[in-house]
Amino acid sequence: MKQSLHLRQGLQLTMTPQLQQAIKLLQMSTLDLQQEIQQALESNMMLEISDDDNNNTGAASELPTEKKTEQSDTQTSEGSQTDIPDELPVDSSWEDIYDTVMESGSHNNEQVEFETQRSNSATLLDHLLWQMELTRFSERDHAIAIAIIDSINEDGYLTSNPEEIFQGLQSQLDDLDVEEVTAVLHRIQNFDPAGVAALDLSDCLRLQLLQLPESTPYRAEALVIVSQYLDLLATHEQTKLMRKLGLTERQLDLVVALIRTLEPKPGSRIQEHDSEYVIPDVYVVKQNGVWQVNLNPEIAPKLRINPFYSAMIKRADNSKDNACMKDHLQEARWFIKSLHSRNDTLLRVARSIIEKQTAFLEHGSVAMRPMVLRDIAEELELHESTISRVTTQKYMHTPNGIFEFKHFFSSHVSTDGGGECSSTAIRAIIKELISNEDPAKPLSDSKIADFLNEKGIHVARRTIAKYREAMFIASSSQRKRIL
């Protein structure tokens, strides 16, 4: 075998640290970006927040301030006042005036901040344990009550039946029987909220009805329905319910109205969830008849190179400290450049989306045009993966609400006119049709498909059902109302 050397030319993309950082910043959400910027400010001495009001930074800005202070101490509008002593005699001491104020102020430091108070969500578990501590339980019943409360989920239902709870407590309590567990369970079922610690939906509604006064109209009939005929109520079998309970149509309507006042998930009344805030990356406003897209100036502070530290770098100095400062300076420049690149790409993509979806801003979701990532990528001469990164966890503030960039991308179906209709527009039409339907005669998926076909939009019944389920809209039989 003969060995030889050959030269070959080729193109290869190398993931440099700068490119990796740019991609990392591009796919970050606004909150993640703010944390990344804060971390960069803390770790890199060369980075600082740009302050347009004060061009002098660092120690260099302190000297002029001190000089101005000295001059202001010696000259006033009244002329020279250098004879005034540093301290003037007073008839009371500092402690006599501010002692009580400082003491009361010290308590404020111990108070929890407002945001911290809001972030501590009340849980159903805490609410039930608090009621348990206010209820007289023996030591034995107290242990059973804790086991029962631990088995209650966020909706207020038991995840374990009394037999399973009994088996779990047998090793802890001697001579325990199921009746003891059941007795403690009945006491907890009288806790707030009404219907808590129920075994199923029927039991939950029954517990709530039992806590109503006996004089409540149609309470007895409602108890019979939720205990025995809840399946008929779910399928809206009005005729069968009237026959089994011996009620007229008007009386049955009143019974059903009473049942509707009950809460199928009693735990939701107590359970609180932390609010999730969305910070828009861009704002879309209409100015002089033209839609304008602008970056949110508050998503990221303006950064710059610290002139005081950068001036300390000596070009010919190869010392360890000087090399470290050079590295920090280069990293700061890369970071600022990557940040500018991210904002520029974000703005270009947002403007391209709005240019194609102007009808959505004018008329709402029913006018949404079909669009895919490739449409934006080809227009901006970017890769589809870049568009995917930009549109993920990025939000746009429009007159119609705040939407994620991905909301404007959807598939399409054909129309009779040779055009296309986006799936988002079809969903909006379905939602509008169902919201305006007669509750006594709800529209079926076939009727909705026929209506769209009459409008020239070819959609199969299965597609209508898929879109409806994606919007968490029940079927026509479940949407039917007796009242």
C-alpha cells in the first residue's frame, strides 16, 4: 500500500463559543434572559448598565462631586457662611425624638414583603389541618384524621377508600377497625368546604346537599338524583328522570337548578395557585393607519463596556491580571453583540409575522391566515430552526391580547375558491358557532362541518371533533341543557 498526501477543500460549520452564546440567548424566554444578564453583570467587571443621565462612571465620577460639595459648603446666596459651626446647640437629644420611631421601624424589617405574602399559596391541606386542630379529637382519632387528610387531593376527593386507610393504620394503632376510620371520615366530611373528603362525584354532591337546610325546596329530590340517577342527569335523560321521580318538567327544572349550584370540585374553592406573569417581548400598535412593531424596552437593560476598567488595560502588559481583564473585555463584547443580534432577529421575525397577519389584527382569529415556519424563514433568509427558537416562549402584545409567536403559525385546509383557511380561523369559527347555539339543541359536529362546507371550507367531521376537543369543548350531547 502506497502512502501519499492529498489536499482537499471543504466547508464546515464550527460551533464557536460566540455562536453557541448567540444561539443560547436567542432561544431564552424573557425571564431567563433577565437572569442571564444579571449573572453576566455579576461575573464580568467590564459589563455595566448604560446610564444616559450620567456619562461618568466608577471612581472617576466621585472626584468632581467632592469638589462641588466643598464649594457649595463655602458659598451660598447669602454670601460667605464659613463661620457657622458644624453642630448647633439644641434643647433635646436625638434619642428623645427618634427612639420610638426606630423601635417601630425595626418591626417593619421583620415583616414579610408584599410579594412574598402573595406567593404563599393557601392549600386545601393546610385549610383542613387547621380545622382539625380546632376540632376535639382523641389522640387515636387525631392520627386517623391526619391519615385521611393526607389522602385528599387538590380537588377535595379521597384518593384512598376507608379500607385502604384502615390497612395503612393497622401497624400504628392497636385493635383498629374500619368503623373507627369511617367515623372520623364522617367528621372530616363536615369540614369546610362542603363536599370535601368525598369518595366520588355522587358522594360529593350528596354531602353538599345534606349540609343544606331541610326546608330547602326540592332538596330530597336532588338527593335521589345525585345518589341514584346521576348517569341519567349526565346524559340529559329528561323523560326518564321525570318518570322515575314522578315530577313534572317544571319541577325537574327546579331540581336540576339546585344541583347546578353545587361545586363538583370543592377543593378549588380553597386551593390558590401562583399567578404566572407573561412579559411581552414586542408591542404591536397602529400609528397613522400603519401597524408598528417595537421591542419592549423593559425586557433587558442596555449594557455597555465599563470605560473605567477598560482604560486600565495595558496592551503590552502580559501580566496575569491584565490578561484576565482582556478576557473579561472580550467576553463582554461578545455578550453585547449576541444580545443585539437576538433583539434584531426577534424584531425582524415579529415584523414579518405582523405583515402576513394584518387581517388578524383587524378582524380577530377568524381572519388568521395559514402560515408555517418556512414562510418566515424564506423571507428573512434564515434557517427554520432559527425561526423555531425565536417563536418559542416569545410573546407579542397586540390590541387583541398577548399571544405567543407560535400562535400565528397554523396548518391550512382548502376552500372552493382555490384559497386556504388556517386551522386557527376554523377553531375560532367553531367556538363562535357553539357560543351562539341553542342550549336545548346544540350543534353536532356533522352540522358544524356542513355549515363550513356551505361556506366553501372543506372540513371533515372528524377534524371538527379534533378541533373541538383541543379547545376543551364538550360534545353536543354533553352540552345539551334541560333548562
